[in-house]
Amino acid sequence: MVKLLLEAGSDVNARDSLGMTPLHRAVLVGSADIVKLLLLNGADVNGRDNMGRTPLHMVPLMAVLIGDSRLPELALLQLNKAEVLANSGANVNAKDGVSWTPLHYASCFGLTDIVKLLLERGADPNAKGSIGETPLHLASLKDHPDVVGMLLGAGADPSAKTVEGETPLHTAAAEGNVYVAELLLAARADPNIKDNMGRTPLHLASCRGYRDFVRLLLKMGADPTVRDNKGNSPLDVAANDELKRLIKLGIGYQALRNGGKNRERGSFTLYV
């Protein structure tokens, strides 16, 4: 049908009400062969819809339509289309209306094969979205350790900050994603780095009750005595008594390590 329409003179770059071209639609619901056919007939590989998205953005966005349960299968189905687009001159670093690149979307959805392809074709692992978020922030937030490892291996900055001052370790802490945190810390992410509110990852993990995350941060040198802009320490915001005991142990250990010079201010007992 597509071939017949093209032979009849249909505009290969015609746009619908969403600004999508036939190539956008083919990437979403068509086959790799249809994508190739459209490109051979002059389809604009970098054409943008009303939201600034190119056909390559559509590859990972298909995940939204199918749902999380089929993401691994989706990645395999879409990989051929991504390869066709990349081989045809698609801009792998094109940004849409919120300044997300295709790598942002692929990282957010955990599409490892597509992430790998995009990185191999020159995608910038440190590209920033409209609020400063990198693909690493998104993969850390959504708990995709395989993608996190790939991004770090490609040079992603584990200390990159959003406009709110949040690093990937902050986003991992907000969701309690321990395996991701281990990778970030192994890549020399600073466990004591502060966001614009003065909060460290330990503040976030403590207030959300993520015991294993708190334990990991303390083990890796997080300072349990640091205070945010409101004067609160991780102990002050701890979600439950178990975490408070754990943090007090961390404070006690820090005091021993520093010869008792850096004890937390306050009247609580250092040892439990």
C-alpha cells in the first residue's frame, strides 16, 4: 500500500495534525522495510513533529504505547528501525521540545540494545534536558543498572547536576535504587554532594526509609552529620527508628574514625 501511494505521487513528507510524517508513523507502527522504502523515496530522516521529535525519537517512544511488560521484546523489534535511521543520517543528538535526545528516552525506558546503538553512533551521554537532566539521571531514577553501566562506560558524568542541583546519586536515592548507587559510587560519585536545598543523597534515602541505601552510603563514606539548608541532618529526617539507630551507629563510627572531633550536634546518644 505504501509503495502504491508513493507511486501515485503522495507527498512522502506530508504532515498530520500532530506534525508527524509517514516516517514518524512507520517508526511507531510499521516495519523496518517500510522505513527503508520511505527513506529511499526522499523521506526527511530528521523531520520534526509538533513536539520537536524526529523519527529516531519515535524508536524508544514506542515503549509508551506498548507498556513496560514488553520492553525487552520492543527493544528487539525497534532496533532494526534505529539502525536504518542511523545509517541514513539521523541526528542521534537531536533534541525535542523538552531538550531530550533519543538517548534520554532509551535510557529512561531501559532499552539497552538501543542505548548501545545510540552510543556507538555518537550519542552524547551528557546531553542535558530542559531542567539539566542527563540520560544517567533518568536511568538512575528508573532503576536500570545495565543502562547506567553502559552510560558510565561511555563517559557519562556521575556528578552532573540538574537545575535543582540533583546528581544521578540523588535520583537513585529518591527511589532507593541500591544497585544503581553501587555503580555510581564505583564511578566516584560523591556521596556527600548537596543539591540546591543542601540535601545529600543520605538525606533523601533516610527520609524515604531506604535502609539498604542508607547502609551503602554510610559504608561508602557518606557524612551522617551534614545538615541541609533548613539545618536538618539525615538523622533528623529519618523515616523510622531503625534508620535512626543505623545513622547513630554511623555517627559513632565517624566519631571514632576522627578521634571524636566531629560528633553530631545534639543531645542524642552516639552509640546504640
